Amino acid sequence: MTENTQTQLHVPQNEIQLSDGSTFKTYRTAGSLCSHDDEFDYKVGINKLRKHWIEERLARGDENHSQMYYAKKGQITNEMRYVAIREGVSPEFVLNEIKIGRAIIPSNRNHPELEPMIIGKKFLVKINANIGNSALGSSIEEEVEKLRWSLHWGADTVMDLSTGKNIHETREWIIRNAPVPIGTVPLYQALEKVKGKAENLNIDIFIETLIEQAEQGVDYFTIHAGVLHDYVALTKKRITGIVSRGGSIMARWCLHHKKENFLYEHFDRINEVMKKYGVSYSLGDGLRPGCIADANDEAQFAELKTLGELTKKAWAEDIQVMVEGPGHVPLNLIEENMRLQNEICNEAPFYTLGPLVTDIAPGYDHITSAIGAAMIAWYGTAMLCYVTPKEHLGLPNKQDVKDGVIAYKIAAHAADVAKGHPGAKERDDLLSKARFEFRWEDQFALSLDPELARSYHDETLPQDGMKKAHFCSMCGPSFCSMHLTQELRKEEDERSLSKN
Amino acid sequence: MTENTQTQLHVPQNEIQLSDGSTFKTYRTAGSLCSHDDEFDYKVGINKLRKHWIEERLARGDENHSQMYYAKKGQITNEMRYVAIREGVSPEFVLNEIKIGRAIIPSNRNHPELEPMIIGKKFLVKINANIGNSALGSSIEEEVEKLRWSLHWGADTVMDLSTGKNIHETREWIIRNAPVPIGTVPLYQALEKVKGKAENLNIDIFIETLIEQAEQGVDYFTIHAGVLHDYVALTKKRITGIVSRGGSIMARWCLHHKKENFLYEHFDRINEVMKKYGVSYSLGDGLRPGCIADANDEAQFAELKTLGELTKKAWAEDIQVMVEGPGHVPLNLIEENMRLQNEICNEAPFYTLGPLVTDIAPGYDHITSAIGAAMIAWYGTAMLCYVTPKEHLGLPNKQDVKDGVIAYKIAAHAADVAKGHPGAKERDDLLSKARFEFRWEDQFALSLDPELARSYHDETLPQDGMKKAHFCSMCGPSFCSMHLTQELRKEEDERSLSKN
């Protein structure tokens, strides 16, 4: 059963022009967005691809707008068809993965601008970029620009973590300009509403905030419902305690009131909002470790167990779920995180922050975390939340956002290749072939950051003729092994020709 | 049996001053070198720590200067004592690891400036930085400066891969200013001697070059003796053929003469030089894969088998050996490299170049390769050869050298932590504790790159008072989870106090 079978879907791809006239197509996270639009005005908003799809559902009075709801009914939605084209699989495969909870298509019915994407271990590994202002700076315009910038470099989803001024309006313009799912942590805004006093939070203020954000079109919510009252004490011996903002807010609330986490207690009320708008859960890991010494401890795994319980509760209501993961984990403890999450959360997509594999390199945490991210993605994590070089030190600027996104594209792609994802290795092979054949322009074009690759090459060999040279300045002409091998092959060929 | 038991050894360490007045000591790769010496003149050369140790051995007429030779005789050398202090283990432990070939102390008798270090899986993971000019640029002064710079940031050994002008003199001044082992690939200079015509090479020219370099004090030689005539054909189906310069030179020679690799045929003659000067082998992997598609193929593992055979031959003459490894390897094929090398080469230290886990990120290959490097080091690789952001694109400048070294310090340290190396995690824990307690100055001081960490922090909060602030600009004051957790703990303490 398919809805709107008549609708023709066009999924934008990046097209890389190669010197032999052929074109190599790749997944385009920016979708139909044009990142080089000088006339761009964020107050206009982008094309509403899903407008009619959503209207049809509203007209028919659907009360659950989750893709899982449709999947369980056996109905192939346009969102499923869209991601099937994007990922090169059948819509039936997509439907099944969503039905069993192993993948999600975050898609709020009030976010018609969304160009659907899917998160799940059987699909390409995705990456998320965090943007958003803090009390210490950044304007709406800057944040919308960071959104477009991160999509240009390859972010698959974006979280608006604003905690500063104009939270509502900033989010509004981020969503109206976002072809990708937007995630938020509603607790931040709820806390603002009670003037930063965690103990004054309650479920009503929280639900009110949820509805406000769901109305705007947020596609997934981080909900810290797994930070149970009893678990807080388990963090006492930790070096860095609770490092999730949401986790520390809920811990404060629980201890102050000596009561169970109200998000856990009133999970059913949250479910109602999620269903109505089709918002997906990103079950927050409020007790994730903030340093490698605290990794895989009792507090972390106690919360994970609760997240498994909440996953089932959400699934019972046909709500899509992903589960957040650490954080800071040494190499030898990474695999256990993935294994336990798989078991406990029945393969609901895992969405990890890194993890960082050492704590000693502030300023380079895009690297320390890309190491852990590549590994955990290979083990099965579906989406990686990026870390920028500014992590632990300050609010990222545009360059930091780019550096974080690229480091994570590397990690995600390395995992896709290692998992044998169809087509992933093709780009590596094309680039390597171009490298071997000294097709410098093709090498640049096929790389994650063509401008940078070209500028590094041109630093020492800027002349146009050098774009066809059979060497670069690293080894120079007489020590280029590829050049030597090419000559070798040519001579061998000539020799065997003259024999025949 | 210990030589020179009277000699007091002083092993320089980095001392990190913490705000509570305590000092944290770390391994200092730069040894007694002062990197902030404005008066520095490379033509003077540095202190000759080993002068008397070597003189004693020469006086007594030792004909084999390899540390393995002494280890097998049960003699604890000053070099062994020195590295034992450096690594915090007993000299007996060091002796045994060297005796069984699982570790090496590269140390040419003509390199008295060397401050000994050890390479082996039971010790801290080491990193190597490649420097050296190409035909397209760089002066002696620049290269000596790159040496000092890479040691400042943490390189454990340095390879001089010069292929440009003044090869001999450049190497001389690098060695005279190096407290770390210097490695070279003598084939490069031998090729220069035959004006770049590989087919004109022969064992006599090669041995002559070996002696020339051994006389200067090179501590380890990369020798491509495993590229056998028959193996060259195995690379025919590869995307990038042979990417090792040494490998492609030897392949050319073999095919031209239709003869076996002269380095393999005359390995005994090479052994004689190695013994006499105490130079260590770094058995080159001339057939390493140059792209992930070529990883773990027949050519690569055929050569590895020959390297295993050569390891045993060298050990029979009491010569120290490490074995070079790839290159470009996808995440899922990394472990096999380490396992096979362990089996085939009887745990001789593995020394890998990365490996890069994807080919699509030229300009970021310090990151693509740090991912593979961290993983293979965790599996047991003893030394990692760094890759800079300029890899595949051009000759690295100072900033590239620094970026490469730091990415590899991260990989090596992450592996040390994961392997449970004594003391490795202590620095992580101290930094995390400082982070939790908002001791910003201590955080900066304990990090791999204090200047950068500080500058990132100060970009948004430059005021001096902010060095004691209980937040940074990433989250701002009211959303700092660590601040919240600290308050929480304080209140809890007060509550339990008031109860008692």
C-alpha cells in the first residue's frame, strides 16, 4: 500500500564532474538548498516539499504522524519512497526497518520543508551538527548561516541547542530554512521559562514547551527521561559527575524534590505530543561519562536500561526512537557500549557523541572523538553527533563547524566502507584511480574538501601545468612511486606486445 | 651483569606545574633539548650523552654494537638502564624484551648525541615524524628546525627522507642535533648516485651508501629487501600499484634485470654493516597498499612473509629489527594486519604508516590516518609513522608537521590508555579533574597543546577573570552541567552535614 503513487520524487544529488566527461553522483545532505545563493534571505524560507503529503494526512484526520505508525499499517509513505531513492534501496526495505524500530525518519508534520532522510544501522551512517547560540553570543542570522554551512559540508541533521536570547525566533528561522531534520533539547527552553531554577520545573511547563517547539516543526526531541532519582547517587564517585546539561538539570530537580524524574513519570503525556506531530524521540543519555575514567560505569548503564524500557513504551505507541550514547570512552570500552545498547534497546538506532578516546587534547577534540566515532559507527552506531575543535573551550565559529563536520564525514564514511555499504567504497576507488593517474583535478573534485586539497597542492606548485604533472612536491619528480609504477606497467606492456 | 654501574643517569622529563603547587611529570621526547633557545646554532651540535659508553665498547673491541647483542649476553647496557628509567620499568625487563626481539633501542655507535628510547609493544606507543627536503625545496636550516619542532611537539624518532640537494650535509646536521633516533631510507641516496636510474643500482653502491650513512650515525635503516621479483606481478591488478618509493625502485630493478632483489640476495652483507655500527633494521614494506582497495592483498602478505624470514636472519646475527606496515586499510581489515605481523615476524615491533581508513579526504589525512593508527596501536603496533595534512598533496611545512605530530600523539596515547599502560590514564584523569573544578590554567597546562587550548578559550572570554570562571562560552553560565553538578554535590554535602 503506497500513498500518492502518482507523485514523482526528485532527490537532489551532488554531481562531481570528472575529466573524462563522466559524472559521479553522491548523497547530497543539503538537498535542494543552494549554498552559494548571494540573494539568500532567511526570512523567506525554503521550498515546502512535503506540504501536500502532510495536507493529505491532515485531511484524512490521521492522529499519529509518526512514520512508524504508517510502517506498522504497511503503508509506504512518500518519506519512505524518498529515502529509498536517496539510499538506493527499495521502499519495502525502508518500511520494514522503520516498522521494527531499527531505523527512523524524523519528520514533524509542521516541518514541510524537510527533505526526508533515514537513520538506522542498515543505511549510510549519518552525522549531526550542533549549532545554536549561548548567553554569550551569536545572532539569528549567524545561526541560520551555520545551518546552511554545516549542510554544505555534509551534516545530515542539525540540533539547535540555543540557550541565549531569542530562542523561539532563532529556532523558527532555522526550521523554515532547514531541508534536514532539526533536533532540540526542549528542557533548555523550559528552564529559561522558570528563570534557570531547575527545581521550579514541572511537567506542565515542559509539555507547554514541547508543544511550542513541535508546533514550529522540530523533528526530534532529546528527552532526559532516563535520569532516575536513584541513579544520581551512582555518579558520586565520578571525576566529572554529570556532564549532560539536561542530565544535570533533571538530577537537580530529582534531588531537590526527592521525587522521581517527571519526564519518566509522565512519559505518556510526552508520547501524546510526539504522536500528534510525528516527532521522534532522541532518548537523552543524561548520565553519559564526561571523561574516560567515568566510562561504562554503573550510572551510565543503569540509565541505558531505563532507556531500553522507554524505547518499548514509545514503540507501543508507534513513536520513532533513537537512543543517545557517550561521550568519553577509551578504545577498549567502545564495543561494549554498542553491544549493550543493541541488546537493551532492541536495535533502536544509536546516536553517539564521539566518543572521545582521550581527555588530554582540548583544541583537537574533533580528532580524539572522530577516532571513537569511526569505531563505534563501524560497530553499528547509526548517527554520530559531531564534536568541534572548540569542545570544552568555547562556542564554535564557522571554521570550527566545518572542521567538526569534515572530521565526522571521515568517521562516518570510514564506517560505511568497513561495513561494506553498497557504493561507499566506489568514491575511494575513483579518487585513488585519479591519484594513480595524476588526474589532479579529479582528485580534488572527488575529495571531501576540494578547495582545501587544491590549495594545499598549489602552495608549492601553483602553476597550471602542474595540475597535469606526474608528481607533487611531497616527493618530487624522480621519487614519485606512482610515476615509477606507471612507467613500469607501460614498459611491461610494450615488452609483452613486442613478444607477441 | 651491568656495564658502568657507576654512571648516574639523568633522564629529562617535562614538568607540568599545577595550580596547587604540585608537579606532574611526563615523558619528554625532546630529552635535554631546549626548544626555546634563541641562540641556537645547528653547526655546534648537541651534548654527547653516550660518548663514554661507546668509547668503552670500542676500547674493548666489541664487533657488534647492537643492543640485542648485549641483551643476549645478559649485559644490561646504559641504554637499557636509560630507557628503563624513561618507561618506569626495570632494566631486566628491558633486557629481556630486547633479547627476544620484541623491542628495540635504535642506537648507532656514531650517534653519541642519542638519548635512548625503546620501541616495543610492552612500552609506550611511539610516533615517528618524517622530515627532509625534496627536489622542490627546503634548506638544511629549515630541516634542522623541523627536527627540533617535531621533538617539541612529541615525536619519538625522526626519519630524514631528503631526496633533494645536499642530502649528505642535511643528514649530518640533523643527526648532530638529534637526541632521538634518526632513520633513513638509504636507497634514496643510492639512487641519486646512479643519477635516478634504478636499473643501474647494485649491491656495492648500496653498501657504500649504507656505510656512508652509518658512519654519520643513522640509527635505523629502512631496507626494502622483501620486494621479491615474483611479487611484483602480484601488484598488477591493484588500483595504485606500488606506492612505496623504495618498493617501486626495487621492483623496477628486478624487472629490468629479471633477477632477484639484490637487497634480499645480499642480506648478509647488509647485516655486516648493521652489526658493526649497531644500526637497527626497519624492514620496509615496499608493497604496502596505497589505497583501501589494495589493502591486505596477496602482494602485501607475500612480502610480509619474506619480512618474517629476514627478521629471523637478522636476529640470528643479533641485529635489532622492526617491521614496517601499511598504509591504507579499511577499519575492518586493520586487525588482520597486526595479527599476521605478530605471527609471521614473531612479535618484532610493528611500525605502521597510519593506516588511513578512507581515501576520500586529501588535506585531512592526519585525521583519516590517526583513526587507523589509534586502532592498530591498540592492537599492538609499537610505533606509528605520522601522516601530515599535506600527505598526497605536497611537502609539509612547520604547521603541517605540528598537526601531524599532535594527531599521532592523540592516537598513541589513546592506545596506551586502552592497553592499560601504567600511568597513561593519569594525565587524562588529572585534566578531567581540572576541567570539573574549572581550573582552566591546569586544563591548558595538562593538554597536548596548551597554547592552542588557551587561545580557543580566550577567543570568546579573553578577560583574566574568566580563567577562574565556572563556565565557558560553549554553554554559558546557567547551562554549565559541571557547574550544576558541583553545586549539587555541595548542597548534598551541606544537607548531610546538617543532618549529623
